[in-house]
Amino acid sequence: MTSGDIELRHLRAFTTVARHRSFSRAAEELLITQPALSRTIAQLENRLNVVLLDRSSRHVELTDTGAQFLEHAERVLAALDDALAVVSHRATLRLGFGWLLPDPWAQRTVGRFEEDTGASVALTRTDDPVRALRRRTVDVALVRGDARVPADMRTVRLYDEPRIAVCSERSELTRVPHLDWADVPHWPLVVNTVSGTTGPWSWPDGRRPTEIIETANYDEWLETVAANRGIGIVPEVARRRTRHPALRFVPLTDAPPSPVSLVHLPDTQRTLIRRFLDAALRSTRE
């Protein structure tokens, strides 16, 4: 066996399990599945030809050999972090988003990441964050709704946003106190086909809206709703952040929540993205 047989992912997996004394909690921190983490630890033990973790009890414990190896593994990872810190002030992570970064999550995440790493976050507004990720003009993309993400990309679901209806000040919808989700298909629905969170795909066949007005970006969507061509459905954050004199917001009942996720390619800026995802997940718990 040579040192080349051991990869950083093996060391990070082992030290994280050792710190938590739990495969489930370690998998959550590392943003991988528990079976994948178990396979990584098994690979490490097989390549070293030793048993590092005792799994026989209810709690994971270090073997004597595992405890000795942990000291060296932690020094290796600490040395790597020190080396990265030397150049981190020059590093920039590009965060792509379609419209209205969620608050206060975005501010907390960016501030925490920049403070922890010394790197900076460049915010990039793009109509199609997933496409920008594919073109590598951004490093990580914030995606709302149930967007289809290519299989070679990784998705980390952060939390769910409530939905709200929006209409023109001239719309008949302004006369009702609220709109039920089941009644939305009876109205002409304005849809952002590129980065919208709600569209005909949001309902099962046979219950979908019969009249769809398509737009290609958030600004077109906004002005089309304001022109009373139809109504729109957006995450509730739009009510706090959108200032348009011709728009009115109407509470929406029984609507499924809209998921918010971060998407990235596994081979891009691995260390920075891992640190950003950690900051993002911590911010969702506040």
C-alpha cells in the first residue's frame, strides 16, 4: 500500500465519523448518504488492512488503532486547511440565482462563509442558474421549485418556502380574501418557463390550468401579471421584496411549499463549495 491509495475523502469521512461517533450525523454533515459513507470507511479500512471503528455496540467507537490514526489524520487535514487559508483571500465563489435571493438566509450564509474562509462570494443574476452552472459561469446555483436537475449535478435541499398568489390591481382576484390552490387552474396562469416555481407541471394531469401565458424571465413574468394577462404564483418572499404599483398579493391556501435548493457540479471548487454548503445549512437552522 502507498499513500496514493488513501484519498482526502477517506480522511474526512473517518474524522467526521470519529468526531460524531455516528454514521448518520456524519453523513448529514458531509452531505452524502449513509451507505456511501459506510462504503468510504470500508475502503479506508481495507486499504490500511486494519479496523478503525468498532461498530458492534449501539454507538460507534474508535479502536486503539483508530484512535492513533485519528491523531495523524487530523494533523494532515489541519495542515491542508492551513495551506488553503494562505490563498483563500484570493478565492471567489460565484453564486448564481434567478431572482430574489431568499432573506435573511442569503445574507447570513454569505456573511458566515466569507468570515469562516476569507474567500468572497460573487452574486450572479442569471435567468437560468442550472444552465449557467453547466457553462461554468457560476460555481453553485440557488434553485427554487421542483426543477429537473441533470444527473451529474448534486442537489442539496435547504428548506421550503410558502407560496402566494399575485395579480394585477385590475384583476377580479383582488375582490376575494384568499385563493385556494385547487382553484388556481380556473385562472389564466402566467408562467416563467425558465426559472419559475409554479407552472402546469405543478398539478396532475386533468387538473392543470387550461390557459397558460408563457414568459422567459422574471421581469417579463412580472410585467405580464401587472398588465392583467393572468395571475401568478410565487414564493412568499416576493411580497416583501417586490415593489410594483400595479401588483396585488393574495393569500394562497392549501398550496404545496416551494423547495429551495443549492446545485453544484462535483468537480468544481470542491473545498469552497463544501464550506459554502456547510454555511448554507447552518443558516437554515437559525
